[in-house]
Amino acid sequence: MKTVEEINEKIREGNVNVVTALEMKEIVAELGAKEAAKEVDVVTTGTFGAMCSSGAFFNFGHSDPPIKMQRVWLNDVEAYTGIAAVDAYLGVTQLSETLGMEYGGAHVIEDLVRGKEVELRATAYGTDCYPRKEIVTEISLEDVNQAVMVNPRNAYQRYRAATNSSDRVLRTYMGTLLPNFGNVTYAGVGELSPLNNDPEYRTIGVGTRIFLGGAKGYVIGEGTQHSPPFGTLMVKGNLKEMKPEYLRAATFPGYGVTLFVGIGIPIPILDEEMAKATAITDDKIETVIIDFGVPRRDRPIVKRVTYAELKSGKVEINGEDVRVSPLSSYYMSKKIAEELKRMIERGEFFLTMPVERIPQKEVFKPMRQREIKVVKSVMSSPAITISPEASIEEAARILIENEINHLPVVNERGELIGIVTSWDIAKAVARGKIGKVEDIMTRKVITTTMEEPIEIAARKMEQHEISALPVVDKDNKVVGIVSSEDLSKLLAR
Amino acid sequence: MLLKLKYDSRSVRAPVISKVAIEENALINIIEAKVEPRFGEIVVEVDDEIAERVAEKFKKYGVEVRKLTKSIEKSEKCVDCGACISVCPTGVFERGEDDRIVVNEVKCIRCGFCVGVCPLNALKLPE
Ligand code: SF4
Ligand code: SF4
């Protein structure tokens, strides 16, 4: 049994034994947990990945005459000002109003940490005590009073890996997912990751001193969505002391902006139990691969895997080898664990015990929603359909008589085989084409189902630039039709 | 070797690739093509040994030829995350010994897909 005070005394004396989490696996394998606990005082961990739930509080100081900022932008990226006059919180995923996904809150933070100046622009309604209504100026990290990084959810213990069963390329927060299970992506660094090395959160809790973005920071509680073993941490640190190498702005193409954050946590080896915990290896850390091809909250699980399998670069799905991309940097994570080790060895970093433990059990609840509106509630049913054998003229007549623009084409069993629109007919007429509906219909029809949420149906229409979807049942029989007008009436509310 | 062919309004109307393939008895693999009524840009792959000969023939038929020797370039912006590994069709990116992401340039067919995938905007295809 060792205490953190004893370990800190060793740090002061310069004879502390610190190893990285990767080195610890080998030491425990060789000496056993009991001996390893005597030998080793501290195990350092590290992680470096995209952490969207990050940002910083700023206090800009007062202008003359003073302003109570109602809205504020840094390089055109808006920060939240619903707090005191010149305080604001800039979130990393907020996009620039002029550059969109190319530049966001994360880029502002990286620029500031690199020593650059950014433009501050603020507006206000004006009061007796804060008469100014507008200000534009330049600021750097030196100019502001405080710049405190506060990240509500960082350092995910483990994360669900992603794949895509659909026939389109998907651009997601899990990176680019190729169609038909073309690849798998995963986040986190498994056995090197802080929380996996202290799964009962004995030494990582409120008040634990950590390495955050190249400076010292603190755990201030469990993170949002904390749900062991998918644990998370809320952390804070002084942005003014951080280094750009460990805070890197990124854009996940088609998804948005995020920040790669470097976090390292030292774990005191208090006893044999802690030695055992820090010996955890990737083959013991499990997660699941989920299917992003299904755009719902509860995405189906494709497969259970361990981090060892993911790290191998290949996993088998439906009998085929699928290539795997990590999204967190192992190289940087290792570098952080090593840097933290050096800081402790040089006596620059002392350990703390948590003043309060974070929950070891907690469930992550879904959002309470009034209702999930589905296609069934807005579709026109039954749909007016036509046979492929019918003439183009006949189709034109039905469209006009019913004042509609889309006509699903069904065979004698009522199964959907195509669609004709008034535009198809206009084109056919303009080209002097006479014939049957099947000569001009579109055969690859984008469809929806009765139970599909209307937001998903709307996104399908938007993506394919179409304005109606036939509604089919499980046998591909047409049961109705839904148009973009039907949906916009509901979505706009 | 990869050759970038630039067609003008005249050459774009002639079946130049077929002519060169037949006359030079060469296998020509089309990697990328953008053909419009008055202009065309096609990237083809041919064996290194016959590249010179094939290039000359294209020029004879009024097509501008540039050899694409440069493959994908990774800048120092890279954070070694590995997001590019699984999207490259030919496996150019690999995790090296020290966990850095290494680029095996010779495998690159210049499809350009990885350029739009890297979150750090660290990948570029030089002309
Ligand atoms: S995706 Fe970009 S940052 Fe990540 S390893 Fe590849 S080149 Fe480097
Ligand atoms: S350009 Fe295409 S082939 Fe070359 S590295 Fe990128 S993805 Fe691979």
C-alpha cells in the first residue's frame, strides 16, 4: 500500500519510478501484479482524438465606453454570451458564418494558442451602465483576462466503432464511411486510454490533476453522457499555457469542425489492484461496430469486437475482410504518455487524489420527445398508381385530373417497379415520343416506409433532389405517397 | 506510369485513345476522365517501358501530354490519426513501426479520394 503523498515525496526526491501504460503491461506480465505494485509508482496514460464537446471561456475585459455583449464573434465564429457582460464560451464545433466548415471554434482556439490575433466583433442593445452597442477589435491570448478551456465531455473510455451498410458514401463524425461495409472506423486508443487503466475510477475523479493540451489541467467531474464502461470526463485547464501541438483543429468532411485534444492522466499505483488495472490489454477491451447506414438513434450492432481486433487493421464482416481506420492518433497518445512521464520524473508534475469520486454506474438516457412523427401520419393513401402498359397519354391525363406530379408505376401484383413524373411526360411530349409508361419511367425509385420518421424521408428527398417518395410495405407494394409539401408543413412547425 | 492527357476542341472529337492503343499495341487503362464538347482531360495508366512511345503518339494526334510522376503528398499538418488508411483503394497508407502513418507513394493511383477525407487537410495531390 502506497499513498499519493508518499509518491509525491518520491517525486520531490527525484527517485520516483514512472512508466507508461504500454510499459506497465510488460512489467506486470513479467513480474506479476504484486511485485509490479512495489516497483512502479505511477503509470502514465494518454489519448489524442477528436473531442467535439470542448471549448473555452473567455473574459475579454471592458471597453470604453463599456458594452454588455449580447452577441460576440471571434473571426466570424459565434460564441455564447448568455452570461456576464464580457464573458463568453466558444465551442469548438461552432462554424464560421463566412467560411462554413473550413473554419470553426476549434480553429479560433488553435490560432489563439499559436499566438495569433483574432478579430472580436460584438453587438449589444445598450443600457445605462453599458451604453456601447457595437465593437470591433483584435485580441490575442495575452490581451484577454482569462481563457479557460472547459470541456464537458472528453477522454471517452471506449467508443462504438462505425461501418455503413448503405449504398452511399456517408460523411459522419466517425469519418468517411464507404458503402456496402467498405470500411470500419473507430475512436479511442484502448489500453493506453486513461479511463481504461482505472476502470473503477479510484484515482481519477473530481480534482485529479491531468495533462491537458500541453499544460496542467484538472478533472472537474464525470463528463456528459458518462455511462460506464463508456466513461467520460469533464476537464478544465488554462488555455494560455497550452501548446498548439496538443490542440489541433480539424474538419470531418461533410460533417463539421472539431478539435483534437491531447489528454494524459497519471495513475498512482497504490496497491496490487491498481497494478492489475493498469495491466489491461486491448484484447480485454470490448466495443461494438454499429451500422451508420441506418440513420436512427438506435443503430443496429453489426458485430462485437475488441480493441485488439480493431487495432489489427482488419475485421471480418459477412465473411469479408474489411479495412479499419483509427481516428485517434496512437503516435500522439504515446507521445503524451511519455511527455507526462518526463514531467513527473523532472519533478514538474505532482499527483492528486480525487476529492470526490465520479459515478461507477450511470445510464445514458435518450431524449424525451413529444412524439416521433412518422411518414404514415402525413402520406396520401392510397396512392394513385398506373400500370407500365398504360400509354403516356393516359398517364398525362391522370396527373392532370388529380393535380399531382408523381405517379408510381406498379405491376399487376401492386409491386412498385418505377415512377413517372409530370416532368418525364413533358420531356416525352417535347421529343414527340409516343408509347408506353414503361418506356419513360424511372426504374430505380427512392422509397420510404410507413414507420420511417419524417426527418429521414425529408433528407432522402433533399439528397436525391426529388419531391415525392412512394411509401412501400415490406413486400414492396405501394401503400401511399408522400410529397415534400406534406413534410414541410409538419417540419416547419 | 500515369499520363495526363489534355484534349482541345479538335482532338476531343477524335478516337485518339483507340488509335494509340491499336497503333502502339499498348494497353491503356483509364483512371480518370472528364470529357466535354470542346475540351477533355483524361488520366491514363500505361506500362513504364512504353510510356515514352505512347506519349509521343498522343502528341502526334494533337493531345497535350504531361507525365504524372508525383503521387499523394502528406504535409506536416498530419497528426497520424489514420483516418486515411481504410479509404484508399490501393492501400497507400499504413501504420508504421512507431505508430506514425507512412505513405507508400508508389501504390498511389491519384484517385484523389483521400484528399477529401483527411480531417487535418494534410493530403494534397500535386499536379
Ligand atoms: S487522415 Fe490526415 S491527419 Fe490522419 S493520418 Fe491520414 S494524412 Fe495524417
Ligand atoms: S489519391 Fe487515391 S490512391 Fe492515392 S493515396 Fe489517395 S486514396 Fe490512395
